Amino acid sequence: MLDEKRRLDVVAVDFNTSAIKRVNITGEWVWAFIEVPESYSQQFGTQQQGGFVDFVYTILKRKILGWDHAILNLALRLEHVDYNVGSFVETGGNIHDDVQAIVPAIIFRPSSQTVIRANYWYKWETDLLGNPAAKTAGLLIGISSYF
């Protein structure tokens, strides 16, 4: 055994609606409360929070290339995670250590069980002290099939 058991509490709120015609909106926000030993520095956050919201717009829903119920969607995902909610004890300044991302995508569903997706991912990461964000971008293409 390395250490005593510590407590972790997690609260999550999910949201899903299709109230707007041809647009599905899905989101989630999570709060985590972590028991960290008092001897640890402030870089080990006792509170974390983050979430996302997805907007998926249906462009086409018809027979495409021989698939009777194919769907073509455009999507946008917005993400935020703060790995260390709070302020420095010494200065009162914000502890950063957070990530934001924006992810546009095009999605083709030849059937309800198969997805072909292309995402462009753009992310900003801010270190503990709040120095200028490191920016990363990438293209991800994926295929998923459920059977």
C-alpha cells in the first residue's frame, strides 16, 4: 500500500435536444472534487471541471450511393477542461492548466450502424501559470461500425 484511500466525488449534467429542425444538440458538464494530500503543491488540483457541446446539422437524409437511409451531417464540437479550478494561495491569481478546443466535422452515415467521420481539431492549452497558450491542430478521419 502506497497511501491511504482518498475521496473523489464527480457530478455530471447531460443535455440532449433536437428541438431545432435538423439540428441535434448534445452537451455535458462535469465537476470533480479530489481529495489531495495537504503536503502536495497547488499544481495538484482539488477541483476540476469541463465539458463539451455538440451541434450536429443534417444536410441530407436520403438514398445515397445505394444506401437507402444514408445521412450526411455537419458537426461542431466546443470543448473546455480546467484541470485545476482555483487561485494560488500566495498571489490570489488564477491557477490555469486548462484546455479549449473547437472541432468542426463532416459525417457520413451510410446506415444507422456505420459512421465515416472527418474532424479538424484545433486546441489551445494553457499551463499552470497562464503563459500564452500552446496551439495544436490536426485532422482525424475515422470509421466506426457497430454490429
